[in-house]
Amino acid sequence: MRSDLHKLFDFGYISITPELHVEVSRKIKEEYENGRDYYALHGKKLAVTPVAPKDRPSSQFLQWHNQNVYLG
């Protein structure tokens, strides 16, 4: 993951659904009056995902992140 996207993920401005689609919070625009580049990613499937299921992001962690960190 790109470092800017990773930081946005850590701070809850973006998240990944269990189906591996990008979700972008409206808080980016509200708090930074920006985000156009990131909103272009909203709803898109991750461009690169590991082939082996064991190497993919944990769906349990993604669910936790969506409920506890994501600023939806």
C-alpha cells in the first residue's frame, strides 16, 4: 500500500471492505477541504491482492477497523 494511503488507513480516513474494495470517508473533505484524488479510489477493488488467501488482509481485522477506526 502507498505510504499516503497507509497513513489515511491508520487515521481512519480510508478503509477496505471485507470484499477488498476501498472506502473513503467524507471527513477528508470536511477536515482538509481536499481529497479529490482519494475519492477517485472509492468503491474500487484493490489493484493488487495476494493470490494465497492466507496472505490477504484478515477479514476480521478489516471488520474491526471499519467499526472502530474508520470515520465513515
